[in-house]
Amino acid sequence: MTFPFPVRRPVPWRNGKSLRTVLRLALGVSASQSFSAILDLSRGKRVRAWNKLCLIASRNPRYYQRWTTIAEPAWAKALFRENPATDGLAQPICLVLDCASDYDAAVRTIASLKTAFGPDVDIWTQGSAFPECKTFATGSQIALDEALDAVLGGPAIPESAVSWLLPIKAGDLLSPWCGRALAHALRRDAACEIVYWDIDDIRDGIRRNPWIKGEWDPLLYLARDSLSRACALSGKSAIEAARRLGKQAFGSDALSALVMELVAKDDAPSPSHIPLILTHCAAPDDRLEPDHWATLVTRRWREQATLLQCGSQQPFYRVAPPEPKIWPSVSIIIPTRDKVELLSACLAGLSRLRYPGACEIIVVDNGTTQPAALRLLEELQADDTVQVIRDDGPFNFSALNNRAAAQAAGDVFCLLNNDVEALDGDWLAAMVRHAVRPDVGAVGSMLLYPDGSVQHAGVAIGIGGAAGHLARGAMPTDPDHFAWHGVTRSVSAVTAACLVVRREAYFSVGGLDAAAFPVAFNDVDFCLKLQQSGLRNVFVAEARLIHHESVSRGKDHAPANIERFNGELARFRKRWGSAEHSDPHYSPLFSRSAEPCLLAF
């Protein structure tokens, strides 16, 4: 297919084949929407047009299949390019589980292992015997530690042992790239004890339903076992963990307990992630009973956690830290100007707040002139629980919040936009439970547009060359990538439209940078400073509020704001190198040019 207009580089698509593929997929969904995107492309709006086309194309049932044939091989080549082809193949000991239930499925699994690791790979099977494989006797009740002893050559594991174990469920298939990818990962991170990767499902030879993962995040792991079905384990560390667990019947449940024992032990190195889809699951990843996973989390993890069953469309649990013994006092800081209807709705939401500790509200009035808004502010001044600060200077979001923070009495600050409405009374307590932990910096909430779609579910650095709200526009329960965007997890940054942080953490990094970022990027810069200081930032999915985004101050692309925004954007990129940054919580397989989590062509 040719195009009636010149395409100048740089462009957001990989090559002409990627562009043609996405265009065909988009045309198969909506010709009118696709031609609108093509019109943008003809006007030189390459990123906008490409994002439109990808979003339209993602609704095509063939989108993922085309991605696996067009884009996935290029991603694999890019990963392997870091090391030459002479790296060779990893040679783990493979454990094929549950072979007795489907002999033919196990045969396919064994064949995929030999393709990935070579014909001489060491394979053990559970439940049935297979040619050229070693077998645990059918029907035997061998214990996990005994099984690993047998696999590794006896109970005495020499210090020099470097064997790796790769468990796989009979019926699942391993990618032909796995041997080389695992060898690459082990050379990159020799100290790791677990290497894991991405997965999808396979039915009748057709792959679907990918789960694209980020780098290691304990919060996300506690919400769902993201390791044991797609990982390799250090043999020596595995047998040590098995002995700590005691006698357990060898099988899938015991393997999940073993993996958790490895990651939960003191000073455990973080699991190392391979950003490729290397396991194709023959059945949904539902082999663990819900009560079993909950028991593993509460019994084996270093910190106790409360697990709440998610909705039927959500395959995760919600994991919350224990409640603090003493709930800290909170200062809720709300900058405002005019827009009485927004501030009234925000305050009405706060009136329903069910927070066990003390709360104060600080309204920072930035030059209100509208009579109705002035009357509301006068009423608030008569309320003992509300403090009103007047600041008539030019709008500087950072300075307004910093001024209020300096006068706040709370142990914890909650920065809250006046265009945010609470949906219930429990959101603040849910966020504070995370914020009080000494290793946590900023805590953000899920913000929804009035139609219920996602406005904020965490910020990823590098989107658009700066930072973007991942999964913007999705519904919280959309099943793509196992609906991970709707789960509490670690993130690089959160929006200050609803941000909770301990007082000492706020001031330890100097608060928001009023000089460099008066309006845009101040919250992301603040979060990155917290992260740089050794704290982690958390997105709390169960804290949900409505955000009427930027209604109170207009759009950043209005003519009067363009010069200011461009200056802040340039400063942000220079300070944090965001144009080339790879966010550890946002897979490189996702597009860097769009906020929806779209696979990159």
C-alpha cells in the first residue's frame, strides 16, 4: 500500500510494514475513524495519527496475532542484540507437572522444551513416563524437598552448584526463544535467584490474552502469583527454601509456596524480568484455589496482609497493609479559584469521609472573585475544621501547596484538587495505610472520568518523551493484560490531583518545585525525587474518586499556556532524561507514544 503524502522521519512506528499492518487492522474496525487518522497523518501530526490508528486497530480481533508475527520477533532481536549469538542456550533442569491428566499435552510441552533448550535438555516429568525423560513414579507422594534432591543429584548441594530449575505445567508451551533469553538474563544478573517472563494463552494454535509484566513489584505479586507458572529458579536456593518449608507433597501448590518462600526471605534479591512472552498457557492461570493463595500470602510473606476478593472480571486480589495502631492526623490541602460548583462538590465528598484519625481541611484561595465562591469561602472560615488561606498571586500550583503545607498541622498531607469528588468515605484510610509505611513516599488514588473510565492509574515515565497516565481511557475492569491497571501496585509517580504523603517525606525533598514546575510536571518531579531518595511510590486502586480534569484552570494547550508548558516540559526532560527513560513498572513492549497500554508495533 502506498500513501499520497511524504512521511518524514522520525516516526513513531517501527517501519513501513508496521504502519501498513496497523492501518489494515484499523480499517477493518472503522473506515471513517481510520481516514480521520490518515488525515492527521497527511497534516504532519504523526504521533497523534499513529496513536489513533493503534487504538482503533487494538479493537480488531486479529490485532494480537498480527503483533506476534510482525512486532514480537523484532523485540526479541532487539533484546538479544545486547549480547552476540554466541551466548548459546541456557540449560535448566525442566520439571513438567501434572503429566498424568493429559499425555498428549505433556508430549507437546516436552517438545517445546527441547526446541527451546536443545535436544539434550534434562527433563523430569510428574505422573507419567516419557522417552528420554526422567520420571517421578506415577501416583507417588514424593515430598517437594525429596523431589528437588533427586533432580539436583542428592541432598548435599555443593557450593558450586549452578543448576537452574524451570517448572512448567503439562500442556503449556515454551517459546523457542526461551533458551537464549534465559541465558541472556542470567549473564545480565548473575546474583538473581528467580528469572520470570510474560505469558499468554494458546488455543488451537492461536495465541491470545497476553499478560505483559513490568519489573519486579512485590505489591503486584501479592495480588496474583505472577511467577510460578513462568519462571526459572536457582536450584541451590530452591532446595534451601524447600527445606525451610518442611514436608509438602510435590505439585503445583507446593511450587507456588516454594517461589514465595524465595522472594519473601530476608535480603532476597529481586527477581529478574525478561520482557518477552515466553510461556503459552494451554489453560487459564487459575490452578490455585483462592483460599490457597490467600493462605500463602498471609503465612509466608514477611508482612501480614489483608486480601479482598476482586470482582468476577478481575483475576487479582487486593492486598492492603495492616491498619496503623494509631491513625495519623491528616491535612487535606485544596487549592481553588472561583468555580464554586467544583469546590462545593469536593467538600460534599469530604463530608462523607470515614477516617479514623483527625483531619483538617486547608483551602488555598488563589484570587477568587466570583460572588458565589466568595460566599462559600466566608462560610468555610467560620468552620473550625477548615482553614482558608488567601493567595492572590499568579497561579502556581506548587507554591500554593507548599504554602499550605508550611501551615498544616497534620502528620500526613493529602493534596487534593478542587475538581475531584470522592465516591465513598473510605478512600483516605486506604491510602494512609500505605503512606505510613517508612519505605513509601507518595501514594496516589485511582481517578475516574465522570463516565467511569480511567483518568489516572499511575504515571509512567517516558510516555510521550516525558510522562503519561498509563491506561488512560480504559475501564477499571477491562481484562487486557489481566487488568493489572486496576490493581494496587508500585509506580514511578502519581498525580497530585489526589496524593497522600507523610509530612517528613514531603519536606525531605523540598516539597513541590515552584520555580521549575509551577503548573505542569511538579507532581511527577516530586515523586521522582522521593524515589531517588530511596522511597517507593504506590498507586492504590481501591481508593477511587471522580476527576473533572483541568476544568478549574483550562487546558494546557490553550494559547496562553503553550510557552509556559513547553518550558516546563524541557526542564523536566533535562532533569530526568525522560525522553530515553525506560520505566521499570511499564513494559518496553508497550507503546511509548500513547497512554493506553497498547502493544508497540
